[in-house]
Amino acid sequence: MTQLHFDDFTPGRVFDLGTVLVDHDEMVAFAHRFDPQPFHVDEDAAKASLFGGLAASGWFTASLWMRAYVDGVLARSPSLGSPGGEEIAWPAPVFAGDELRAAMEVLEARRSRSRPDLGLVRLRATLHRDDELVFRSVFTGMFGTGNGAP
């Protein structure tokens, strides 16, 4: 697999991170552990909710994107973590059995002024079900530049 370097993160570049199938048991187990709201864990309560059925926790949805990002980008790059982001949204619910397409777009990239071995890359994360956006996040990733970075 090709290694990615800071210079590969050029503004406008879109990374196709593949697809993921939402597994019912994983979705519910995550919700029981981390987000046990009735519409995430109880079939009857979910049917009566505005979702009309058991919906994934937004945090579970974010974790599906994160796994695709690790597999498609971080595992083959000099990733140095992330200081955070400014946006996260779940514009549509996700359900068991959904097939989601993950992508990442590079919005900006610059070398750190104080640490030339560090590149700061502003990224937009997305998950789509068919043509419908179900997850969006904008955040900064930090990557080694090759100038003494790990």
C-alpha cells in the first residue's frame, strides 16, 4: 500500500475511504455502552420516536467514519493526532443494514510555523447513504512532514 506524506494532502483532494455496512448488533452494543437513549436501544421506543425505528447513535456513526479513516489514511501516513475540530453533524439518521460511503476532503494544508516537522491539514469527513449525507465533520489532522518527524 502506498505511503502518504504531508505533501499528498493538497487542498481539493478527495480520498475515497470505501464503504461500511451498519451492523445491527454492533450498533446496539455501542448504544448500550455509550449512548443508551431509548431510540438507540429499544425497538418499541424507537418505532414511536421521530426516527420510526432503531437509529444509530451519532457517535457510533462517527466511529464508523473514523475506522475508515484509520484504514484508508492514518495507517499509511505519519499521523501525529488531531488538536480537534470545529464541526460535527448528523443531518440524517443511520439504520442497521445501511451501506455508507466514507470520504475525506482536504480543505487546507500548511506547515506549522513553530514546528517545521509538523503539517496541519484541515479536513472534511463525510458519510453518505446513496446520495444522502448522514455524517459531516470538519477537523484538523496533524502529519509529519519528513523534516525530522516520527
